Amino acid sequence: MAYLDSGATTIVDPEVIKAMLPYFTEKYGNASSSHIKGQEAKMALNEARHIIARSIGAKDEEIIFTSGGTEANNFTLKGIAFANKARGNHIITTKIEHDCVLNSCRWLETQGFEVTYLDVDEQGFVRTEDLEKAIRPETILFSVIHGNNEIGTIQDLATLGAICKKHKIYFHTDACQSYTKTELNVNKQNLDLVTLNSHKIHGPRGVGALYIRKDVKITPLLHGGGQEFGLRSGTDNVAGAIGFAKAVKLANKDHVEYMTKLRDKLIEGILKIPDTRLNGPKGDKRLSNNINVAFKYVEGESIGGYLDAEGINTSTGSACSSPKLEPSHVLLAIGLKPEEAHGSLRLTISRFTTEQEINKVLETLPKVIEKLRKMSPLVKFIKRL
């Protein structure tokens, strides 16, 4: 089996599972309880919070645990919008965001807010002049994905953050895919809110975090017992937080270098297939684990199906949108035609990916493309011309 869909989710590191297990069995207390079991859980939760805060240059009390990236992004957009309504009703984002951001923005538009969706260039980068032009007196927030989940583009947060700071608007980034893979520092990059999650970095599913700078005005999405400094009510997922923090501690630069090496080998090999193009940038402006390639005259779902039959797991886009029979909004935003977008494949690796798995893909994929092109009526039509 060659698993190349780590952009959807990663295998949980055995060390993470080991760290979590006691919090299901021996240390199972509710972190909001005042007795010894509860306080034992509370101390562990706070230590996990400290590890995550330190990893991005934040203060402990600025880290709010959530159920994952989708909740954190919804919390940001809706919480900022309603808390700052008196100040303005305009939000800026981009056309290449994750569906949870785009759908949150569309819902906010039904509630009287205005949203500007910025175009990007052919590699998926936000143009700074476009952001400058979009900001108006009533703008309250700019939200951008740091490392794109489909094409791997890494935005220049420091430059974008400086623009937001100059205009005194909140700056949020969805860093679910980029966290631990590239630099993320809330002070250097002028970040007010940052979405993080666990299951993209070999931690458990169902846990994430939102960094909220101390002076940010935000309305809670969930109301209840007042957990997470009154900003996110609900019984704390202690075991999940422990696993998340352990995954953060285990991540290091050697893993990034290893993934980058495998990524480049895979890109180089795939681009030897005729009529093939890389979607997104090359080099250090691309996530170390991301490969997204468009093949002419064939359909991505068919490629994925044939590869799956050979024991190679891939996707045609993000896990949230790939079941839809619609071209990727991200690929359309960078200028691909619908038929080109439909012919694209995403392969995402992890630090547990082996060179043998990469070799298997490079041996199998060209045969699959050749077979599908022989079957393609489009190829036959072009040949007749």
C-alpha cells in the first residue's frame, strides 16, 4: 500500500498514541473538576497548551482548543464579524480558501456582511496591491490560507501582515496544512488569529486550536460552561490536546527536509510524462509534502481509481471537496480550464512516506496515464485533426 493522501489526514504517530492512552484510562478526570483527578487533567491540558503556544511564539492563554480546523475557521470569521459589527461589515478573503472559510463567508453575506474574494496569480499567490486596493474604512478582517491544501502555495504572511497592521484590520491565517512544515510566528508575521489542527501532523483527529491575540475582540461561537477562558465552552478534550501537543514536539526540520526530497523526486518523475504540468509553485514556496499535477486528455477521478486498484491512495483535491463532481475552485482560480482542473491529481506525503512508495508511484502512474489516454475519445479526436 502506498498512502499519498496525507493532506487529507495523516497516520497517528505511535508515540502520540502512547502519550494519549493514560488520559483514557488512569488520568480520565474532567479538567473543569476541582478534585485531584480533575486538577491532574487540568495540569496536563495546560502543559499541552504551553507547548503549542511556544511553537508559534504565542502566550499560553492565547491558545484556545477546538474540535479542529473547521471550527476554528468558523469561530474566527463569525466571531470577528459579530463582535466588530459596529466598526465595520467588510471582510476580505481569497478565492483559494478551504471550503469552511468560503462557506462561512457566504453565510455571513446572508447576515448583512460584505465579502471581497481576492484573485490570485497563476501560482496561487495573493498580490499585495490587490489586498491594498480591497481594504476600505469598514474592513475588519483579512483571512488567508497559509499553505494551500490543494496546490501547496505558501503565502508571504509577514508582508500581508504588515499591510493589515498598517490599515489596522485583523489578520487571520488558516495554517492547518503549513503548521510545523514552515515558519509560523505570530509576532514576526503580525498575526492576530491562527487556525491550527492536529491530524495533519500525525496527531489525533477531532482536535485543533485557534490562536487569538490577547487584545482581539471576538464573540464565542459556543456558549456553555465557560471553558477555554470563556471563549469556547464544552468539556475539554484532554487526551486529544495531549496527543496534539506530542505531535508538535515530535515535528522537526529533518522531517521537512526528508519530505521535500521525496516531493521533488516525485515531481521530477511525474513531469517526465508528456502533456503534464505542475499546479502551484516549485521550491521553498511550496509545502514540503504537496504535489498537484494536471494531465491532459484524462480525468483525475479515473486516474485515482486505477491507482487505488494498484494500492496507491491519492486524491483529486481536498478531502472535503473531492467527492463533488465539480472542478476544483482552487485550480480554476489559478487559471486552469475546467477540463484541465478535472484532469488533476493531488499526491500528499508525510514523514512516514517511504522512497519505495514514491518509486511505486513513478512506476505505476505513467502506465495508468498511457492506458487512459488510449481510451480517451479526446485524444482520438485530436489525432484525427
